[in-house]
Amino acid sequence: MSSIQILHYEFLGPIPLREWGPPMEKVVYVILSRKKDQFHIVYADTCESTMDVSFFVDNDLFSCWMRQSGSENDTYLAILPMFDVSADERRYVLDKILRSTKPPCNKNTI
């Protein structure tokens, strides 16, 4: 699997969001839009655990991701597995990403 560096963290991906499948556990994740050969963070969050195949599609901000990306074909996912760290540490990493990149779909959480 490929990787993408965000700040100084090595995320797995990006992969097309439509190719994602559960499970996902103890990660920081970013939703990216792809414009030509560049990726832009449109949303970032953490996930403790999910087995739900519609985890992303059911997100209240899914429509924002689609507006930012233009289509589901240009929407990607990258994850930072953090199995051995606490929820507080994952939140710390997420907060750093939010402050640094100011994703447009996270407006109410920054």
C-alpha cells in the first residue's frame, strides 16, 4: 500500500473512498479530494472502531466532502493506525492536523 505524509505522520493510502471496507480501528483518518495529481484535505477525524460498511457515506458531512471533491471518484481516504496509543493521543494528532490544514468540512470543529 502507498503512503502519504501529513505533517510528519505517515498515513496509509490514499485509496479511493469507494474502495474502503471495514474494519477500521483506532485511527486518525483524513478525507482527501484529488485535483489532478494533488491531494487536499477536506476533513479529518478519529475513529475508535467501526465494522459499518456505510461508516463514511452515513457521515453528516459526506455531502460536504462531495462538494469539495466534485465527485465520489475524486474522494480519497488515508488512515494513520494508532493501535497502541490512547484516545487522547489520537485526539492530539487530530488537533494538530486540524490547526495546521484547516479542512473546509471541519469548520465547526476547529
